[in-house]
Amino acid sequence: MKIKHIAALVVATLFASSIYANGLSAESSIDSAVEKEKKSETTATDTKAQTVKKGWNFAPFPSVGYNSDTGFQMGALCEIFDYGDGSTYPGYRHKFNVDLSWTTKDQVKLHFFYDSKYLIPKVRLTAAATYILAQMYPFMGFNGAASPYYTDLASGKKQMNRVAMYNVRRDMLRVMADFQGNITSPKFRWAAGVSYWWYDVQNITLKKKGEPAYDSNTANDYLMGQGIHSPSLWQLYQKAGLIKANEAGGGHHIELKAGLVYDSREHEADPTRGIWAEAYAYGSPDFLNGRGKEGYNYLKLAAHFRQYVPLWQDKIVFAYHLAYQGKLAGNAPYYTLQNINTLYLRQIISDGLGSINTVRGVPYNSVIGDGYAWANFEMRFKLVSFRFIKQNFYLATNPFFDMGSCVQPYRLDDMKKIRETGATLDGQPLTDSELNLIYTGEPNKLHMSAGLGLKLAMNRNFILSAEVAVPLNTVVYTNTNLNVPVSELTTKKRYSPGVNIGLNYIF
């Protein structure tokens, strides 16, 4: 399976190469009036001269990829760069990204991204608009290890009665604009931003190729036989009062942010030296949903420290990222907890803790809380640089190690109380199986993973990425008797390795 996905990536690369070879690149079709490219001197760490890029440069690709969380991806994307007169190369003056794709795990993505330091004088603007429809969006409970994950209740082709215990349908619209400006120098900047978020969360009713439907509205014989009267964990959480009625279906939110940035990188997409650090507060006053005093107003802090240390010219670089995101005040609704806030989207999906943004290999939405801390460490080896179809390419690899944890629990006291009393909102006691689904009694843990990546970069800005990560200490439960307390289970196994084929370094 993995070989097929990597092969698909290679096919996509060759397809794009044929586009350039046939003269559809901006160098030949848009910037024909610009003088022919001249060889420039490279930075002190480069050993080979590269051609300075000028004018508009298009990178159309099939949006072909794979992610363990979302499945095989198909669609189309295009990254567009304006290098102007070449004086800023490899930096660009304007960058656009347009992506339309669909995945085999029933997710549709529409994405537009824009970034420029030159549209507004002395201010950097980064803007994005994203719509994601996920018909099988994972909901695996709160607080990581406190919520057990039973593989026999996960949806899949081999599953009895097509159970979808750990999924909901979620629509998400995200529109954001972030601004940065110099304080004392281009390295030390202020940052501010505004974003709009819309979420719609529903039960699943999804039929596939004539097979029995995933249906969270219909009682499931398999679950009823296990003493579980809620077809999905999302519904069980509502029954137990862990998800409130006024937040269950989602809502609208305006988020504001403000903070500081220090950035001494010599290049942004694939830095080989420098520090990139930022700290900012962000929050939302809940005035769009008509909840009044029962609204969800929150204020959070995001802090990141990234450093890139050249060990041998620009050929071997040690890079690491230390991050924290947590609540300062208020109460956030459950459907916003997975958002990993950022000033610059490197990936379309911004969910964590886990997956491609934080702890690679750990499934996204498997660790949900009010606050997270995580770290990424990787060695970046540039294997070979070369010129092809009038573009500058290099091939690199990046072995990595990630770790992270939920450091601020979310409604954990409520989970403990429900486990102790068995009480629900309607006064009906929960069964032993339902209690075992809600709370394991296990303490929080540090999630870790290790893996290896391969990168193909064009002009140091468009970077194809393939990564495989192995979770090291995150377990799932494989038993079929849910009446057995989690503490007594012996049938445990690790999550399967996570695979991602897409774009960009994660930091």
C-alpha cells in the first residue's frame, strides 16, 4: 500500500514536469518580456550556482497524496509565485495556493491561500479561506489516555454492522487574515489577526456502494448486545452531559489574536539557519450564537520556538520546535479544541494533537484537551541538488522524533464524576460498557513517535513531502467484551504507523 502511494507521488511529479517541458510554465508564457535568466552567486553555504527566478512561476500539480487520517487524496492544486525582478529570490513577492481535493475517507477540501510582504507597505499579509466537509470525522473523546479507543468499534470494511462509534459528520469553514509589521527591525515584529470559524456537527448517515449504511440515528444490534445504547461516542457524551446541548451542533466564532514574532531565518520554506519564535494571545467572544450568559468565551496563549542549526554548510541541518498552546481564561466549546493555532498555514488541516502538525503518526483528534505541549526534532540531510525543466531542485531526507501531551485537561472532573456515579442528564444510569467507554481511569501520558521523511523541493518554495511515523507508546484496545474494565484489559496494541504524502516541512 505504501509503495503505491509513493508511486502516485512520483507520477504526480512527472506529470508536472511534463507541463513545464511543454512550455506551460510562467517563465515562457507570462514573463516572456523579461530578459533571459542570469546565473547568480549563491549564499555562502551553497556549493553550486543556481539560476535566479524572475517573474511569475506556476506549479500546477494533481493533488495526489495520502494521509493515514484522511485516506488517499485526489484532486488538483496550483502554487503560484511572483519573484518580481529576482532581487528577493529565493524569497517571493506574492504567493498563491489553490487546492481542490477529495479523499477516500470521505473528506472534501476547498482551499485558497495568499501570502505577501509587498501588497501592504511595511506589513505582511497572510490570508486563507478553507472549507472542509468530513463525512467521517473522528471524535475519540476527551483527554487522550483517559478515553479508551476500541478497534472493534472503529468503522471499517471488516467491522460488524458497519459500526461508526468514533465518527461524526463535520462541516468547517475557516476564513483568516494575519498581519505582521516591524517593531525595531524586520526580525522583531508585531502580529495581529482576525479569523472566522463555522462548524456544523451532525450524526452520520452515509451509504457506501450498496452496503449497510453508517447510521448514528439507528440502534445497532452489535452495540445493544454490548450494553451500549448510543450508536456513537458523540451521542454518548451528550447523554452523559459531557457535551452540552447548546454546543453539540457547532457554532460560529470570530477569533482575534495579537502578539510578537522574532524571525532570523535566511529563508522561510526550508531554513538552514536562524530562529523563528512567536508568542500571541487569541480568543473569541461568543456573540454570534445567541447563547447569552451560557456562551463560550475563551482566551488562549500560543507560543512557539523553532531553531535551525547548520551542522555542515546547508547540507546537514538540525531543526527543532518547542510549542505550547493552552487556555488562559474562559471556556471553549468542545468542537474548537483540536485547532492548532498558527500565523502561517503550512498544512490545510490544522487539527491536533497528533497527525501531520504536531506528533506525527498519532491519529489526529485522539488527544483532545484545553492545552497542549509538544516538541519536534529532526535532522535534515540535503542529498543532491540539480537543474531540471528550467527549475532548481533538491532531494532531502529528514529523520525525526516527536513528542507531546495534553497538559490542560478538558472536563476531566466531569468524566471522573460520571464514572463514579453513573449519572446522566435524563436520570437513566449508564451501563458498565458505556462507563468503560467514557473514562479509563488511566493517567495522562507522553505521546511519542519516530519516523523518516523524503523531500523534493523546487526553487526552495514548492516542497513535496512523504513521511512515515511510528507511534511509540500510544495503545488501542482490541477486546470485544466492553463490560471488562479497561484496567483489566490485556489485549492492547500500538497504533499502526502513520503515513503522509503532501506538501512542506511541518516547521
